[in-house]
Amino acid sequence: MAVEVRPATSFEDVRTMVGPKRPDANVCWCLSYRLPGSENRALAGPARGDRVRRLVGEDPPPSVLAYDGDDVVGWAGVHPRPDTSFATNRRVPHLDDPHDTSVWSVWCLRVRPGHRRQGIAHVLLAGAVDFARDHGARVLEGYPVDNGGERVDLTMAYVGTRSLFEAAGFTIAAETTSVLAGFARVLVRHPLTA
């Protein structure tokens, strides 16, 4: 398997990874951390997909996608931190100016059923690091659970695990007061410039 990570410029592929089965459903579309809370809560049904379509058309796009040949198999939400809710999140400490556009966040990793346990999350995270670096980021932050090797419920595993991020070169920068699926989340960082 030769998985390739590319910028998320195909709305159809993004919909495959994070969209609902029914267009009128109120699913996340990976907007919960990407948009300010008020805007995220105001969007319902097809308006959520329309907002994602606009994000996909922006430069840079809102994420990267993993492909196995022509098949999209993974998604990683990655963007400048000021464009995410992590710039104002009170449970995650700010180690520098929250408006610094050279600090990027990676907040969601998703692998399609049938493709899990094949190392795609590792390839996705490496692709997110490269994407952020290629767009001028000096540091990339993540907010994974510190699960100590315990199993994380699949619906909550989207934030990644501490061990996944550490394997990609991230180090713990701070504790947070955020908890997901019963596990504390940590702030991890990966410097991208010398």
C-alpha cells in the first residue's frame, strides 16, 4: 500500500470522509474546532456542507486527505490556529500569541472503515506536518488524549493519542484541563523551522 497525502481540494472526497449519509443531517463535518462556536452552532443541515465547500475552495484548504490510489482513505484537519477555536479555547493553554498565524493546529484524524490499523493515521499526521511546514508554519500543535495505551472509543479517537503524536516527532508542551472519553488531553507541539 502506497498512501499519498494531498491538500483537501476535492469537496467530494472531503464529503466522503467527514460528511453525512443524508445531506440534511446535522453532523460535525469537522467544523466544531474549525469555526467559532457561534457560527458552528448556527449552521444546520445542508448549510454545514455548503460552508465546508467554501473552506475547500480557500487557500490553504482546511485539511489534508490520504489516498490509496484513487480512493480517499483518510482526513486530517490542519490549519493556522487563529482560524480555529483553539485560539480562544480556555481549556488549552496558549504558549504564545493566540493570533500568531505561524502556529498551526491539527485537531482531527479520521481513517475510513476498512482501512484502519494499516498505519494510515501515521501517514496522515506526517502529511499534516508537511502541509503546515509548506505553508509557512513555524510550529504545529495537536491536542491528543493521553490514554496510556488504553483503548479509546472509536467515536472519540479522532483527536489522536499521545503516542501517535510522539511517534511523529511531537513533544508534550503543556497539560490541559480538557478531557475526552475519560482521558486527559495534552498539548503537544512539533517545531517546523530550524
